[in-house]
Amino acid sequence: MPSLLPFFAGPHVADIALGALLLEGVVLLEYHRRTGSGVRPADLAMGLVPGACLLLALRFALAGAGGAVLSFFLSAAFLTHLADTRRRWRANNDQKRPVHPRGAASPRSWV
């Protein structure tokens, strides 16, 4: 029985994970295109890109790439993650909250 250890120690395991990530993105985009519901393309991209960058860093690390390539993909993952977090934070804070009418002591007295 052949050992799977060389496969998991090599860059091909990251290739499979990247393929699965790509397939997930295509399926979710197609679902959104057909139904108009589900994850919006911009939200999907902001969620998948950092993961793809981390998987690319893993792939190149397992392939023995230099530090510049690893630094590039790790930095890209970090920056896209920060951009996604900032976007979500702003969207959460931009949601309208009810404003107390003048003279109302509590939300219960609004009705």
C-alpha cells in the first residue's frame, strides 16, 4: 500500500484545497446569478480571497519558494482580510437604529 505522506507533504494538497475553494466560489456565484439570493459577489470575493492567498502561501511554502513569495501572499491575505473586516464593520454601523422621539423615556413608550 503506497504512503500518502509525500502527497500531504507536497504542494499538491494545497492545489486540491484551492480547487475546492474555486469550485465553492463558482457554485455560489452561479446560485446568486440564477436566484438573486445568497451571497453577493462582492461579499463572496471578500471572503474567499484571503483564504485563497493563505492557501497560495501554503502551496509555495511546501514547494520551497523563497521568503519574498511567501511574504507577498501572506501580506495579501492580511490586507484583504482587513478590508473585509472594515467593510463589514462599516455596514454594521451604518444600519439605521430607531431614534428616541423627544420626551420618550424608553422604547416602550414609543407605541
